[in-house]
Amino acid sequence: NFAGLNDHPLVAMAEASGFVAGLILVRDKKTNALFDESAGVGMICRTHCFNSGVIMRAVGDRMIIAPPLVMTAGEIDEMVRLIRLALDLTHKDLKAKGLA
């Protein structure tokens, strides 16, 4: 379930409505402080998503996905697993750069 991503350290809010979902990436989960725009955090996450086979759009530090309407529950679970992997890799990259 997409809302399960809310526990990730980079995610301020993950919400879905039908087959459209999005999440907001934050530097500080407690205060919901955003990353500096120049860090390009959304694009880092987008690259990890693409490399995992998930087409997720970055709009600043907001990630948006509109998967096919014909997905099965199992495919949705796999998509969320891959998004979590991309978030983990993004978090690792940001830590290496001193941004997280």
C-alpha cells in the first residue's frame, strides 16, 4: 500500500487517490523542512526509480506516479517495493553528500 511509504525517513507525506499517487521528499521529517532546490533531490529519486523500472515523475521534491489502470494488487505491491528501494538509494546518496 502506497501510504506505507510514510514511514520512510525522506517522506513527509505519501498519498494516493485511485491510481494516482504522490509523495513529498523532505530533509527533516520532524519539521517537514524541504531540501534546497539546487540539490535536485527529486531528480535523484527519479533516476533511481527509472533504474528500477518504475516511471515516476519528479516535480521539484514531489514524486508523482500514475500507473496503468490494469495493474493487479501484486503488481502494485511490487511497484511500492521498488519505490521504497529508490527512496533508500536516494537517502544513501544524500547521506554521502551530507544532505541527509
